[in-house]
Amino acid sequence: MSLQDKKVAQIKAEDLMKDAQENGHVKWLKRKAKQVQEEESNNMKAFFKLKKAYLAEFAPELLEKKKAKKSKSMFDRIAAMEEE
């Protein structure tokens, strides 16, 4: 199963490693993992940082957020208020 078949939240470390091996990105992944590990002491945060970096580099379409119909913000509604 490729990364494209999964939601971002479902992607595990094993998925990243498998994808890196299949697509020749092992060197990049090792370098980035070392960098993230040095920056972040919390393992969970480090994983999420590494996953985001990997997806941004090699599967940016997975990180694109679908635009939901935007409702008016509180500030838009206040600006539209009629003054008495």
C-alpha cells in the first residue's frame, strides 16, 4: 500500500521507511531524521515533524487541505453590522 492510499494521520514510521526504500529516498530520510532528532527531544513531536517534512518533499498533494466552505468569521460579521 503506497502513501497515496492512506490519510496523513494513518501514515506510520514503517510506511515512510518503506516508501523511502522503494523510491530511493533513504539518504534524504536518514539526513532529515538526524536533523529532526537533534532539534526535537520529544519522540512523538519529532516523528510528526519528520513525517510532515517527508510528505512535503515527496508527496505534497497529501498535505494539501481541501478548502471547506468558509463561513463568515466573527470579525466579518461584526464589520457587517449596521450602526444605529
